[in-house]
Amino acid sequence: SREPSGVTRLIVLIGPPYHLRAAEAEEWLRGEASGVAAVDGVRRAVLSALVSPSVRWGNNEWGWLIEVDCASPDDADRVVRDSAWTALIGDLRLLGMRPTVAVVGDASELRA
């Protein structure tokens, strides 16, 4: 089955910071990313902490995931052009947190 249409999802994978403790970075990130939630066309924006699934591979490449649901591809385009978005991504780069941005395509269920 396919995911319901009508939502364009932007995702940002964010690496752990080099110069901040994780708690400080998350507090800063939550404040900065909240500006994106206020952009016209954003239906929902969430921040999730990410952890390694394995104790053996405890090195976390990614620290957080931001998901931004937009009403349409045009709204997603508006978001990535907005100053709140460009400032967030720019600051993440300056902090060495390696933001990686993608638009999630159509989903289809995998079956065994």
C-alpha cells in the first residue's frame, strides 16, 4: 500500500556537534528549528533524537532527524527558500553538524 498522497516530507539528518554537549545542542536545535515550523505551508515539523541500533557500533553518525511535512511540493520549495530554513542549515554547517537534506519520495510497502 502507498502512503497517503498530499504530503511532501522534507527530512534533515544532523550529525552530533563537535563543540557542544548533546543536551546543549538539542536545546539549541529545538529553538532554531522551531522557526521552520512557523513557515507558511508547513503542516507539521518534528525533531527526533537518533541512536545507534547496536552496542557494538556505538559511534553515532547521526544525532537527530528533523521531519517537515508540507502540503505540496510548492510549499516544500517555499520552506527551503525561507530565511528560517537557510539560517538553520547554514548554522548547522558552521557547527560541523553535517546536515543532509532530502525530500521523501512516494512510499510503497515492502512485503515478505
